[in-house]
Amino acid sequence: MKDDIWSQALKLLSIDTKVESVYLNTILNKMNQVSCENDVLVLSCRDEYSLNLVKGQELDRSIKNAVRLVTGRNTSVMYVIEGDNSAAINSMVSEIKVKEKERLVSSPTDLTDDFTFDNFIVGDCNRFAYASAFSVAENPGLRQKNPLYLWGNSGLGKTHLMKAVGNKVKSLFPSKTVLYTTCEDFTNAYVSSLKNKNYEAFRNKYRNIDVLLIDDIQFLIGKIETQIEFFNTFETLVSAGKQIVITSDKSPKSLPELDSRLTSRLQSGVLMDIQPPDYETRKAILLKKMQSSGVNFSDDIVEYICENVTNNVRELNGAFNTISSYYALENGNITLDMVISKLAPMISANNKTLTTEVVIDAVSKYYGISPDMIMSKVRSAEVVNARSVAMYICRDMLEAELSVIGKSFGGKSHSTVIHAYNKVSESESLLTDVKLIEKKLADN
């Protein structure tokens, strides 16, 4: 994903009406991604003239908006002149330091008012989760509803509901402090606090609050010390009658790699799974987006989108954004045939079945190691890494049980699969490989 950010952002910029084609062709298309670390993207401009036309100008705002749409995060964008690597490194380091300081001492971030209960579409797939979240927001801190654990596949609205809880609490109880964070940010902040010897600032930030909203708890897998720190934070908050809301892609029972004490605590409150949206819910979401955006798709286009884009809300939003862009470019004159053509890559990808064999084949091609070698008992470093990555992807994308993965890899044990998963989780280079392979699998 990191190497892809600028190329994906360019696709958005190419259909941005605020970006003139002359700037797109002569400046933006000639810029390159230098690096992307800790939510800081560094781009190189061809010369000082190009840099001055971008930095601090209208183009800068368009670029940052596109980049944040791609990453889904508050990513900073820095610019350097092509070939000036030292400037790139200095820019990135200084920005990362600012972000680390803000992470430890700033007030709660990322809880915008875009996500509320009012703009959450309720259907049979999420009705009980919605009701539970609303109840928690009205009476935060009740022991029998603490924590509220929302789980399900990516793109189903877990984060929306979580942030809706935070916004509702702030509305009903203005004096209460609400903190939204991702598990990745929690981990990075904890590591940074140990490195910079400011653990007290870290603890004060996460334990002196009324409501903690933490996204993607599965990110704790393989991070033993951070699991202990989160467990202690969890105990401190719950004991003090503070509310915790957690999201994950799996139920606590499906996260055996986590410490058993933490897993037990995660199951002590309210667990709610969110299922993929049914047809009625998908249609309600699409119609609401059409209304708010002022577009008017014909009934046959609405029906086609809702019948074929079925995996999750995020993909439905992506389909809407794609078609609405062409709607604007064609002044509303779009046909069903055009929609079918533009959504074909997304829909064909959704309809393909992903199996263990497909994963192993993709990993084999990526590393240049035969599938038979990956399935063998060979213990050389390159084969072990490829095998571990394949097992990790089977767990991550197929959500297969550990025992099933072990059998698929020639009868490997449950503990071998856990070891492989943890090995990849703790390796930045292997996780980068995973992201590239998973993107290839998703695109095929």
C-alpha cells in the first residue's frame, strides 16, 4: 500500500475538477513518492519551479485531500526537490517528531462529527449492534455493558458506530472526555513513550479519560508488552467506571494469539457482530448518498449496483464514488452499459473465490519459490519466510481456523501456524510483502 499511495492519489486527482489538466500533466504526473512512514508521505518535485507551484498553493490542498482519501488517515504530505534525499529525510523526521509529540500530549483526535447515529443506515445486518451502541452512549460505564465489542469484516460500519458512540457521549455529557485511537497508534505511542522515557505522559493520556474508543484490537497480536499495557489500561478504566468500545475483524474467541486474561476481559461485556449489508440496507445507503450528493441515478442503475456490490459498505461507497464521478463528467448522461463497464473490475474481483491454493500460488510467484517448496519441510530462511507469509494471508484474508491452515500446509501443527503469524506480525518487511501480495490478490 505504501508504494501505491501516490499512484492511487493521482487517479483521484485526474478526475478532480479543481485540478487543471496542464498542472496534472506537467507537474503532478512528474512527481514521485520518496517515502511514507508514520503517516508522513514525502513527494519529490522535478525542480524548484514545480515545488513553488505546489507547496502551500491550491494544488497542495488538492493533493492532501486525495492522499487522505487513499490512506483513510490524516496523512501529512511533504515536498522536496528531486534528488535531495537529505531534505526528504529531514522533512520526514521532523514531521514524525511533531506527530509523536501530538500523539502523547494532545487532546483526543480523529473524532469528527461525520459519524453519528443519525447518518448510520440501520438494517437487519446491524440492528442489534446499533441498538447496543446507542444504549452504551446513553449510559456509558455500566459494568454489564463494558466493554462494547463490535466485530465483523472490514467495511461494515464498525468504526462508524464506534465514533457515533463518542459523538453521542460528547453531546449528552459535555464534561466527559472521549478518546478515539487505533490499536496501531496505541502501540506506536507506547513504544515511543518507552523510547523517549515519557511513560507518565502516555499513561495520563490513555487512563485519565471517560470513554476510550479503540479500533482494530487484533493489531495487538504478537505484541506481548503492548498487550500487557493495554490490559492494565483496560483494568484501570473499567474499575473506575469508564467506558471502553472496541472493534475487531474477529470475535475474541477467534483471537487465540492474544493473552488469555485479555481475551477473557474482552468477552465480559457486550459482543455484537455486524454482517454484510442485505439488499434493502444497500439500497437505503445508496439512496441516501444520492440524496446528499445531489445525483440522480436511474432505477436500473441503482438496482444493478445494489445487486452486484455486496461485500461491504466500503465497496458500495467506492462504487458510488466511481459512478458519481462519471455522472459529473458526463453531465448526468450515464447509461446502465456504462455503469456495468466501469464497475466490471470491482464486481469480477468480488465474484472470484479465494482459496489456500490461490494464496500459495500468489506467494510462490512473488518470491520466486515453487509451491511445492513452500509446502515442503525445507527450513531455509527464504522458504520459511514465504511459508509464514502464505499462512498469515490465509489467516488474514480467508479467516481460516489455525488447524485448517496447518492441514492445508502439509499437516503443520497449530503452534507452527501461530508462530508463523507472529513472525510476520513482528516484521515490517514481511508485512510490506503481505500488503503487496494481498493487493495483487484483491485486484486479480
